[in-house]
Amino acid sequence: LFALLPYSIAASIQYLLITLAFLDGIRRIDRLVRERLLHGKARAYLPLFLIALAVVVHLHRELHLGNINMMLLWLLIVAVEQLDRGRFDRGGLLLGAAILAKPHFLVLFPLLVLRGQWRTLRSSAFALLIGVLLPALLLGWNANIAVHVEWLGEMARHNAALIYTAGDDHRAVNTIYSFLHRAVLDRFLGAPSSGEAYVILGFIILAFGAFVLMNRLRKRTDAFLFEFLLLVGLVPSITLTDTEHFLFAMPLVAYLIHRLVPKADPHWLAFLAVPFLFGYGGNFEDALGSFSDVLVRYGALGIGSFGILLLTTCVWLRSNPGDLGVSNQR
């Protein structure tokens, strides 16, 4: 649709849509975190300001490139709100729409299976089917298949090298695979390989599956919501993406900031959270000068983002001990 418009008009509309998605998205995220994960914490302006400050570097790049990550995050937040209210068909359709735009979010399907949310899966699959078949009405079946094969092939090529070792191409520097390889595995395995990344991914999958099953066993409140947001925030760490994709971690950033202000809970949280938040959103190039390049070279964004994922998980588990008993489907 935008291709039919003059560039200046199309760019202005895209800019407006990103801005609206951010403004409404941060409002929804703040409410979801306060009311569901923090059990009715009162509204305040300081956490909203700090959340915006933590993600503004990524938002600036999102606006500069005219990407759709903020709009997709907004769509996913609306989807999980619907699921949280028991509107599984509506939430599933919205989730399917998000997956059509970014297939990386297929990582949410195993969670739906583990949680037995079959209506959500069915609705998402229906949305995916419609999205795949609809272009055939305009392009024809053969052309439609060719377009999708080319698209999937391009995604595979884009994610072919997931481990950064050296050089000026820093696209893979922020993946969890790069961090683990450079920090530990390089000493034992030498040159990186795709198999190394797949093994790391396998361990992450097993750990997350155990996490979900443990939450079900202990009947932790609002566990599905946290698991959903955790997977969304994990996507940039396990795929090869640009830095603005780390906007997907914004709900976890919001949870962490709400735990920090007005008073850190637990009291030691700031000692770990502040360095991770700086790594995640503190690389202001104009302010940091040459040190900005150092942060890029060492993958500070990826380290900060994955650190936030781990830290929020630990804090959430600490505040939600649950109890042993029959599994809760929520």
C-alpha cells in the first residue's frame, strides 16, 4: 500500500504509526506489568520515564529505518492481553498476524502446546493459513509459492552466521551464541560452527521447557503471561537481527524498572540491574564517543539484554514461589 504513495507521505505515515504504537504500547506494558505481574502496583510517572529512557536508543533507530518492530510488539501485547482475559480465538488471530510479519515468533507455539492452549493455536494457524494463501488471489498459486520460498530462503541466509568472532560486520555480535563462544567455548572448540549454535539453542529450549513445567507444577500465578513476554524478549538474542529488534525486551525492562523504583526490591537488585540496563540501552553514540564502538565490539547490547532476561526471571521466581500441587493451566 505504501508503495503507491509518494515517499514523503508514506514515510510520514510510517513515522506516525511507530510513534502511536510506542505511546500506546508503553502504556499497555506498564499497566500489564503493574496489574498482573506486580499485583496492582500504583501508577507513577517515574517508571514510565525510565522505561522510555532505557529503550529510546532502539526507538530512535526504529524511527530512522522505518521498521515495524514497535508495531509488532504492540500487536503481541494486545494479543497476550486478549489471552489473559480468556479471549483465545481473538488473541490467536492477533498472534498469527504477528507471526506472518515475523516468523521468529513461532517460538511461542511450543509454549502454547505446553500450556494446552489449543484454541489459541488453532486461531493462530488459521491466520497463518489465510495470510499464506491470500496473495495467491493476486499473484497466482505458482508465483505465491515462489515468493514464499524466496522469502524463507532469504531468512535462512540472513541467519546463516550466528556467531561473531571478529571483523567489521557486527550483526551477530549480540546473539547469546556469540557471547558464550567468545567468553567460554572458544577455548575448547576453536572456530565457531552452526552446530555449536544449534546445541546452545537446544539447551535454551530444554531450560525453557523445564521452566514452564516447573511453573505449572508449583501453580505460579500469571506464569503464562511472564513466559510469553520472556519468549518475546528472547527472540533478538537467538536470531540474527538489527539492534532495534531489542525493543522486544521492553516488557521485561519495564518489569525490572518497576522493581527498582521507588525502592529496589530486593535491595541488591540495583547492583545487577543498572549495568545490564546500561548495556541494553545506554549506548548513546553522541555522548559516549569512541567508547560507543567498544560497547558494540564487545556485544554489550546482547549481554545486557540476555542479562535482563535472566535477572527478571530470577526476581520473578523469587517473588512467586508458588506451591506444589496440581498443574494450573493459566
